[in-house]
Amino acid sequence: MGTLRERRNQRFIRYHYVSKERNEELYYHRLLLLYMPWRSESELKSSTYKDKFSEVKKDILGNINHYEPFYEEVEAALEDFDPDDASPEIWNEFAAGVQQECLEEQTNESHCKHPYLDPSLLPVQAIEDNEVTTPRNYTIGKTQLVTDSRFYELVRSLNDKQRILFDYMYDWATRTRLASDDNSVPQPFYIFLSGGGGVGKTHLVNTIYEGLVRALRKPGQDPDKPTVLMTASTGKAASNINGTTLHSAFSLPVKEKMRTLQFKTLSLEKLNTMRCKYANLKVIIADEISMFGATSLEHLHLTLQDIFTGRDSNKPFGDIAMLAVGDLLQLNPVGDRPVFKQCSSNDYSSLAGSLWQQLFKVYELTEIVRQKGDPQFAEILSRVRTGETSEEDITLLNDLHNTDTSNFPKDTVHLYMTNNQVDSYNIQKLQELSGPHLTITAKDSKRDLHTNLEQVTITSTNMYQTGGLSSSITFAKGARLMLTKNYDIADHLVNGVIGTLVDYNIPSDNKLSGQLFIRFEKDLIGKNARKSSPPYLRHAVPIQAVTIKFMLASQCSVPVERKMYPVTLAYALTAHKSQGSTYEYMIADFPRLTKSPPPQGLAYTMISRATSRQGIKLVNFNMKDIKVNKNASEEMTRMKTESILNSTNLLIEKNPGNLTVGHVNIRSLSKHACDLQVDRSIQCLDVLCLSETHIQHLRTNHSLTHYEAFDKQTKHGLAIYVSKKEKCSVLQVPSSDVCQALAVTV
Ligand SMILES: Nc1ncnc2c1ncn2[C@@H]1O[C@H](COP(=O)(O)OP(=O)(O)OP(=O)(O)O)[C@@H](O)[C@H]1O
């Protein structure tokens, strides 16, 4: 044990900052966290954080007064501080690495008409978040972990192949955390987790993420600096995993013709901010990688080098490990070459093969989980994926035109090929609603030099260009709505969740000051927020307008603020937005509006969202719509022969000549016996010692196959398991009440 010593010199202590003006609930949450004694975070909230604050206001103000006598002056100064006005050089005082070329680049950048994304040019969403890249506004992927018991449940749910990769990653992360010096840090991995739709890739990466964060966590580490970044290639896919887009996390540029885009170093300010924010980053998880392009991959590699190691080091991706996840046979990126192709702007890669081909090793899942209730459908889908459908498959697929939809829910999701088809279906469905229709228009403003807001007119109607908030929306009671922003991640109110508008309370003189009451599909979504709904609307979540700041390079050079309800109509989705989702009931419509055939992989992506043939109806479907991506197919064949991550190499091997002994602080054997049963890394040990079992005697449900268990009644609940397979004999020696011992002869 160390000693506690009172500090003699005065120090100025600051904590993370939240603006009351911009996010009132988070502001009160922060005050409660800092100034109220608490054991569990659930104690911090009544119906809202603000309500809880009112209850304990006197104590909190007393504590602030006592510990931070200049609190109000500092808060006022922080509220006035606008990071956009700050000179980029300020960051050099915090982070080293001043680069002259970056400064020069920054000057050039200001002349560039479209320095960053212009998503309106893209036929589908490629970036979710345009918020200004100030330190406060960087969107960091998933930060909230599930509870430990949920984590163990997730780990137990993994099938054998999923579990092998999980164990490999967990072991890598543990070795990384425990490495005593640079030489003992394990090399970063570059793994491509692949498999057809519904084999559980996303389920596995969600579990891997939880495991990696836990295994990499060091005491005292700043929780705001992620060790693992959960990302995806599109906003909708990112919302499925509560992550962020790769483009938004690293300010990667997006253009209609990505393939010809030359790499530009980010501004010094952005690099320094990222160096600070990502100081602890070890792993990037990138889901739905098939929609990420080769040029973007190259730009990511160079940006990470600029942030972490510099270009001279030649360390790929700045020495950050990458787990790319997806199915190359599903949808490809828009405007860019597939991720495995050579990037045309890099001469070097054309000689050495693409970055992807040089680095990534494939690990493939094969057991289809999504359609496990309908194995015949799962087999048909596997053949559709690879273009090997039989006559019988074709007949069975054509039969899906006749699926009986009488038991489908009223607002079953419709999947279409294009945004226009989605929009017209949404409008058609809205017109079927009889009640009064209400149109709400967003309020846009920009800040002048003295931070007073002034009105501005934004012409873009693409909400992915305007921070995820649309310029206007028309709805009526009963409309299907989807959240377009993460509203409250802890309460599962994340971008992409869908529900029905059951009521609204919109003042006619200030339409943006009201509330929409939405009933979401799952009870879990908005469970806390529902507590503040009026009693007759307790099943619905109140959603208020939010203010988002974003940069619209094509229109103005200063950040714009938009206030709007973060929702859009959601009777239908494009196939691109559906990639990664699972639907119990769905209708896939293939209307022929153009002569050109649907993109490769599109029909397979749409159909493979369904869990069974009873839950999917096809409309206007023609077998000719199924186009297999030959290039992707060839690449998978290449990877599986040349670049396979051999699963037998991942099995935790032990040297038969050695005796392996492990210790686990089990913290309740009754609770975790089921976790021991499925943990191969533990079951490989010859001798397993457990402490804090919280039991007096081992019972049958504590036994491990192939192990003999020994326990001694001790105060601390110690237990020892010795492998029966090993040629070692056990000799019990007397134990005291604090120490248990066995002698083993090998
Ligand atoms: N080990 C598992 N235990 C329980 N459910 C699982 C497991 N693996 C996957 N699932 C479930 O199966 C469904 C499909 O899984 P998931 O979305 O992870 O597949 P995917 O391979 O990512 O599919 P796609 O390529 O279409 O995005 C989900 O509902 C998921 O929760």
C-alpha cells in the first residue's frame, strides 16, 4: 500500500467541460458527478439530471464554494472561450511536433474550394458527422461499456470460431498492457474478419470491443482518450455498433471521385488535436469495410502516420492495429475502388501490391446465425452470395413474391435500391395518414465575430452535409420516424433507431421549442427519458430539437448552427443503409427505374437482412438482379490461399514439456463457473488457482471437465484445479486458513 500525503502547494484543478447553454442535461450530470458523493451512477439521476441537481443543490453549491472558490469566474471564461477563434499555434504549446509543411499546407487549404467532404455529391451517405473539428466536437466512437455481467454473457454466447478470434485479441491486448518496454509490445495486427451476411461478424466485434477496452485499461488512464476506436464505413453501420465513421474520426476527405483524390496532410491544428485525443489509441475496428474505398484506406494510413509515427518510420497505419470487418461480396464503396485494390494515387503501391494485400490476413466465420431458424434459407443465401444458385434455389427465391404478409407488422420496413425510391415511398406512406400534417423548418444561424448569432440560409438539402439534421420535415401522428443523431447514447437513443410518432407538443409561435413523443421498437430504447413523459404518454420518448454545429465548406467559411428535431421519415431505407441490419419482417422492392443493372452485391445484401423466408417478401425481383462481384470473389480466393490467419495458430498452444500454472481472481465462483467452462485459455492450464471464490466448499456445478478440483475451507475462498490429463500427481499439504497449497510432481 502506498501512503496518502496532503498537497502543500496550491493547484488549479480542472475537469472536463460541458456548456450549460449547449447541453443542459450533461452540464448537470457533470456537476453531480463531481460534487455529490455517489456509489453507483444510477444515484445521479431522478427523472432527469437537472431534477436530481435541484434536490441536492444546496450540498453541491456548498462543495463548490468550499473546493473551488473561483468556480463562477472560470465557468464564465470557459463559456466565452470559442475554440474556433483560437490560434492553431496554441496547440503547439500542448502537443509537440510542429511541422513546417503542415503550416504551409494549412495556408493552401484555405484556398481549396472543397477541402473536405461534399457528401451531396455522393449518391449515398458516406459520412455521418460534419461537426466542426474542434477539440470539443471530435466525435469519438463508443465510450460506454456494457456492464461486466452483460460482457460475460456476450463472451459466453460466442460460437467456437468467434471465440477463437476473441481469445486471440484479448490475449494480444493483455500482452500490450503488460509490456514492460517497447521491445516487448506485441506487433500490431491487421486482420480482416470476413464471412457472409449474418454469420455474426458485428456481434463478435461488439464483444471484442468490450474485451479489448477492458484488457487495455490501465489504472489512472484518462477515460476520454480511447484505446480502441469503434468505427464503420457509413453512418448507419456506425450507429449499429454505437461507433463513429472512419471519415469523421480522422477527418478523411470524401469526394464524388475519390479514386483520383490526392492525399493532403491535415492542418497542424487538426493533427495536434488528434495527437492529444488519440494519445492512448491502440486498435481501430472498422466495420462494413466493403464500403470503404482503397483511396480512403491509403488516406487513413497516411493520416495515422502523420498523427503517430511520422512518414519516415514506414510503420503502416502509424503502428495502430486494425480489425477490418465485413463481406467483400456485399456492397462496394461509392466513387472509389474496392478496399483491396491498388490506390491509383500511390505509385509505390502499384509496385508492391495494395496496402490491403500487403498487410491484411483473413479470418472467416462460416456458421450463419441470422437465419439459424431457417437453415435452408441460410444455404440458399450462401449460394446467392457466391453466384452458385441452383434451379431449385431460383424457384424458392421466386416463391418469395408470394409470401403471406398478413401477419407482417403494419409498418414493415421496405428496402429499395436508391434514395429517390425511398423518398417517394416515405411520402406515399405519409399521405395515407389522416390526421393534420405539420411541417417544421430548421433554424440556421452562424456566429459573427462577437459570438452573436445571425440568420443564414443553407441551400443544401442533404442532411448528411448538415450535421444529420434535415432542413425541413413534414409528419403527422402515426408517422414512422428514425433518429438521425445520437441523442442519448446511455439511454440507447442512437442514430438509426426507428419508432412511431404517437403525439407531439409543438407551440405554433416557436415550433422548435416543443417535443415529439416517439414510441420506439424496443422497450430498452429511451427507458430513462420516458420517465419525463406525461403519464398518458409513458410509453413514448420525448424528443426535443437539438443544435448542431457544422462546417459547410462550399457555402460559408465559418461554422453554422442548425436547430432542428433529429428525425427523418423511416418507412423505407436504401440497401446501403440496411447493410449490417437484421429484420424479422421486411419487404425488398426492386423497381426498375433505370436501364442499368443494380450494383454487384446489392440484391444479396438486401435479401440477406431477413431472418427467415416467412419474414421476407420480394417485389419486382428478377434473378438477373443478382450480380456477384467477381473481383471480390477472386480477392477472397486469393486471401484464403495466400493470406489466411490460420485459426490453429490462434489456439492457445502449450508446450507439452512445461507445466503451466495460472491464477485468476474469480470474484465469485458460483457466478463465474459458467465463464470458466467456456474459456479455452484457462482450460489449457495444467494448474489453475482461484482466489475470492466467495464459497466455502466446491460443489458439482463448480467442476471443470478434465480437472480435479481441490479446495480448503478458508476465509478467502481459495480453490485449485489440476488437469487430469497431465501426468502429474498431486500431494495435498496442510493448509492454513489464509493459504492453500498443493504439491504436484510432474
Ligand atoms: N454468437 C451469437 N450468439 C447470439 N446471437 C448472435 C451470435 N452471433 C450473431 N448473432 C445474431 O445474429 C444476427 C446477425 O449477426 P450480425 O449482424 O453480427 O452478422 P454480420 O455477419 O455482421 O452480418 P452482415 O454482414 O449482414 O452485417 C444478429 O441478430 C446477431 O445478434
